[in-house]
Amino acid sequence: MLLGNVKTAEVGMLRLKALGVRLALDDFGTGYSSLLYLRRPPFDKLKIDRSFVFSIEKAADTAAIVQEVVSLGRGLGMKVTAEGVETAVQHLLLRAAGVHFMQKCRSSQPTRSPLGRAELTSAHPSVLIAFAAVVCAMASPGNVTQGETSMSAKIALVTGAGTGVGRAVTIALAKAGYSLVLAGRRKEMLDKVAGEINAIGTQALAVPTDVSKRDSILALFATARSSFGRLDVLFNNAGIGAPAVPLEDLPFETWQNVVATNLTGMFLCTQEAIKIMKAQNPRGGRIINNGSISAHAPRPYSVAYTSTKHAVTGLTKSTSLDCRQYDICCGQVDIGNAATPLTERMVQGEGVLQPDGRKMIEPRMAAEHVGNAVVYMANLPLDTNVLFMTVMANKMPFVGRG
């Protein structure tokens, strides 16, 4: 048989059929017979046709199809190439699916090749996948450039990724080789961080998201799943505070907003991450929650923030217990005085209010150290978990009652 391993090919074809793919045999449009490639073994590559590369940005169901094709290629010991990559989004989605090489066409002239292909077309008219099990390059020299991408890159999703701790963690994960889904309310900030990640040489997908809205969270995880096909790490980081006022004067609407963002939003993100991690192959993943020092001790006039951060500790413990059977780990990083825009007030003027009524300047630490701590937790094998980690400025007033 053309593919060399009948059983592997049969299983792969059945899975593709379940996704709505139809099988046809064709040539490259160059006048050569489709059967000519039968004289040119061995077959060690699998090519994603340029028309499929184009449609992967347009059709939500195509990422699942290409993943099945890549899985089939792996089962047959083939490498996977993609033809006609034109945009960064195409590159991102194909890399997430496990494509080995990206071929960007620099010429509008049709690719010449004496090798045939087997086309797979889904019910969506614009979706086209082509098999070209080849030993040689797919185009004449000068028309194609190739850039190798990693099949082993893991996928991480970070909420509140546009600034502060979220930005520091995304940069650290990118340096560790992760591809990133960036969630946050301000698109311009997400795009800026995505640019920094791209400069490192890693892929980033910015998805504007309001974690206080359930529909926004559902859309975020649907986008992550359709774009990458899996999720290895979720960093639940998004959170807000409230004005420092006496407890009895805190407006009900403010309390609700803090709870919706810091607790309910984190719960909903956790739910959606679990659904992906349970179903994917290999199964499992890791959820890391941002708990804060306020998960241990309050600052004055911080009832909404402190209450939600204490509740996050319960969420972390419950998630760890309920999900370990699915090879999903859950841990929490409690951060104290990371140097971010939100903590600038700690080093300005008289400083911040203390429990005894005084104000004082408080020491801070570089946010990059939080990023490194999260990377350590994220990179552990799934039979090992850091349940709680405290990362804090060494001289901040916390240990020893101040």
C-alpha cells in the first residue's frame, strides 16, 4: 500500500471520516499522473496543502482535522510539512497541531513536482488537506523557505497577562519554550506582550477576555482549544482589588465585582481547563492559582480582596483533590510585594497603611522571580505537585507580625 502500514492508515482514515473528511486521489495539477509517486519510495513526509493552510484561519473545525492527519503521519513514521504559509496566525495554528516544517511560498507560480497526492476534503468547501509522502523538497530552489518548529512545545494560558505578574509569568514561560494564550481586558496590552514573546521566538495568541463574564471565559477556552488542540498549563492570575474603606462602607456592587473576578472567574477558568485536560491525549495538565500573601493575612480595609484570596486556597485544595485522578495537578503561588504597577503605592510618599495605623514604605521584589517560580511549578512531572509556594520580598512586613 502507498502508506506502507495498512492498519495504521486504516485507523487514521476512520478517525478522519468521523470528522467529516472525504478522501480523493489527485495530482499536483502539473500534468503528471497521480500514480507516478508509487515509483518513488520511501515515503517519509506528509504535506499539508496550501489551500488547507489558508482555510485553517477561517474554519473552526479544521484544527481537529489537521491534528488527526499529523497523528496519522506520526504513526507512519513521517515528518509533517505545510505548504504556502502566509501569516503568523497560520504558522501558530499549524505549529500547535504538530507540523514539523513551515514552507512559505515567495512566488505566485505553481509548485512543480512529479509527485502525486491524496487529497482529503471536509464538508467545508474551503478545507483541503493533501498527502505528499516525499523524499525531496516540494518546490524548486528559491521558491520556498523552511523553518523548523518544535512538536514538543507545551501550551500555557495566562489570565491577566497584559501587565504586572501576568506579564512576568508569560515572559518566563515563553523563555522556557511554552506557546502562550494571553487573556486580559486590554487588547493593546496583550498585543504588546505578544510582541515580546514573538521576539523571544515563541508563539503567542492574544484573546481579549473579561474573566468576570462567563461567556467571555467560555469563548477564551474555546479559542485556545480550537487553536492549539490542548492545554498543558493554566495560570489563574487575573484579579482586582477594591478601595481601602471600612468594611461597613464597602458598596455591595464593589464586593460583587471583586468576587466575580477573583473567585468566580477563577472557578470558571478552572472548570474549562479541566474539561480540556481530561479529554486530551496525553491526558492531564497543571493549574496554578495566584493566591497572594492576602490568602494568609489581611491588610487593613481589604475585606473583599482578602476574602476572595482565602477562598482561592480552598479552590486550590479542592481542585488538587478532585482532579488528581485525571493526572491534573493544582497548586498555588502566594505572592508578596512583587514590583508591578499595582504596588507602586508601596514605595511612594509615606507608603501604605499598616495594622497599627502607621504608614510605611515596604520593600518589593522583582516580578521576574514570580515568573521563574511558576516555571518551576509548571515544569514538574504530573506525578509531582507544589501545592503551595510563597514568593515574597524578604523584608516585607509579614513574618513575625510585621
